[in-house]
Amino acid sequence: MNNNQKFSKIWNSKALWIIVSLLASFLIWMNIASTEDTTVERVFSGVHVEFTGAEELRTSRGLIVTEASAETVSVKVSGSRANIGNLHASDLTAVVDVSGISQARDMIVSYSIRFPESINLNGVEVVSKTPETIEFSVVQENSKTVEVKGVFTGSVAEGYTVDPIVVEPSSITLYGPASELKKVDSACVYVDRQNLNATIGPMSSDFVLLDADGKTIAPESVTSAQSTVSVTVPVLMNKELPLTVNLIEGSGATSKNTTVEIKPSSIQVCGSTAALEGMNQLVIGTIDLTDFAENYETTFTIALDNTLRNLTGETEATVTVTVTGLETKKLTATNISLTGGEGILRTTMKEITVRAPAEYLKQITADNVRIVADLTDYASTHGTVEVPAKVYVDGFNDAGAVGDYTVSVTLN
């Protein structure tokens, strides 16, 4: 075997490479170990400042910390690479202890640095801090109650109306220095939704603080017991409803030979979808066609229930009724009787206005007219009274008396 063959055999030996690998691993470990033990200095910027004992200060003494000169600090820290190499600024906290303060005053104090529990504090040194101290004021806490407004900034679908936003609670109490609370005029919730066609909420929503000019502000050291409020945005359906009246037909007058004119003829209303979906007209009153001969005019109040709102603003409607195709004539009726009780009839004749189509009216005489007074409701009445009476025109279905009639009766 020549030298080249011997070298090749050794080079391809598995044992050789195991030895080489172990030696390389040892050298790498030695290098890492020596590096991890190396002392380094690191600067951490943006370390958050925390006032410990602030809540106790507020609840037990009514004092609060305000006007801090810095919210974050920079810290230079020395230590082994193994100990502080993986630290971040967010892992550190600049701690100011205010638990021992007993009265309102201005303060300039130093602060300590709090490290995570995983850090070996014996191997860490705070080399420098910038700034070295924190300035702040301790003042008496005050309170102020302000209104919470709701403002809709979106859009509503065609045919719908957005009502004022309902906010619960309608006011909140703020806490903080008097000088900062003075800047706050109100709180506001802004709701931005597009193409609304249904009520939304109640839902939890953040609020912002506003000054007297309506501008958003964020006063320092002002807090509230709650960070959100409950908000409901009522959305109502709009609908135009024709106005109509109910007709009581009689004395030959029906809806077919009666003309009804209403001014205004309709109004615009809004209400819940459930209330309006099946509503196609609004009945404003009832007219008895037997109360007049030919023409009648009256005014009705346009009354809506609590679920609807009148957007048009019209509160009254004038109704004109005209009866056509009928004629009237006066007859003196003598056929008068009582029913439902005992009494002495004092009225022996009564002039009656009868209405009917002309061809029937010619045939009607006083003998067709009958007047009946019902005494059922007068059982405990004594003396002479006027009792409402009903007029019948016998033999003619399309004829009847026009107007209201009474007869005089003496009751014992």
C-alpha cells in the first residue's frame, strides 16, 4: 500500500471525523462561553415611568400625580452578555414611589430601575439615567360631571330617518386636577355607519372629551370611572299615509253616492318598521251620513299613537262630504211609540226630514214614518225628559230620516 492509499484510508475513516467533530464543538463552546462572560454596556431608550403607590395615594388621601416631566427615560446598563444580552426597553420600568407622600406639593425625585425576574441583579449595574430625576406635582383630586352627547356621522337609507342617539348613562363623572377639569365641557360618542335602515344597539362605545368649542381634547391626568358608554341609534321608517274617514251609511246615503274630500289628503310620518309596514292609510274620524241632508264639513285632529311621528307638521284636516243623487222632503209623523219601559208620551207629532232617491221619495208619506223611543236606560229616571228616538221609513230600504230626533216622555 503506497502513501496515497494510506492517506485516503485515514481521510475516509469514520473515527477520524468523529474526533474532528468533537474537537470543533469543544472549540465553539469555549468561544461562546468566553463571549457570554464578557461585560457589555447597553443603552435602553423609551423605558416607561411608573408611579407606584399612586392608586393608594388617590383612594386614601385624595391626592393625584400630575404634570410629570417625563413619561419615558433612557438607561445605560452594564452586565454580562449572558445576563442582559436579550433585554429590551419594554422589559425595564422606571419606578417612582409616591406612597409616602401625605400632602399636595411639587416634587423632584430620583427613580429606580426594575428588571425582569429572570435577570441576575448581582451582575447588573445601572451606569447612567437620562434624566436623572423626575419632576411632578401632587395635587388635590377634584371631580366634574359632564353630559355625554351622541353624534351620528354616517348615512341613512332612503325612506328612513335617524332619531337622536340614546346614550346611557347620559352623563359621566370625571376626576382630576381642577385646572384640567376646567378645560372639559362635555363628552361625545361618534357613530359612523352607512346606509342604515334599522335601529342599531345598544352597543358599547368609547367616548372623547370636548372643550367649549366642541374640539376634541385629552387633558392630562383626567380619568373616569368608566371608559365606555352604551349607545343606541334609533332608525325609523318614513311613509306617506293617505288620510281617510269611516262612513256610517244610512238614509239612502252610501259610499257609492257620497264624495269625501280631505285637506290635506295625506301626511308624512315615521315610526318603527313593525308599526308602518302593514299601514296603508290613516283613519282620522267617523262621519254618520244620517246626520246631514246633502253637504257636511268638519275638522278632525290628526291623532297619532306614541309609535308614530308626524313629519309633515299638519295637526288638523278639513273633511267635506257631499251626498249626490238623493233628495229630501219634510213629513209630519204621528206614529210615535215607546219600548223598553213605561211612560207617558208627551210628543204627539214630529216633523221629520226624509232622504231617498227621487223616484222613491215621491211614494213616501207620513204613514210610512214610524218613531220609536227606547226607555231601557231610563229605569231609574223620574219626571219629564227628552228621550232620543229612532225613525223608521217602512217599506223603503233606500230611504231614511236625516238628523237626530227626541220625544218628550214623563217617567214615574
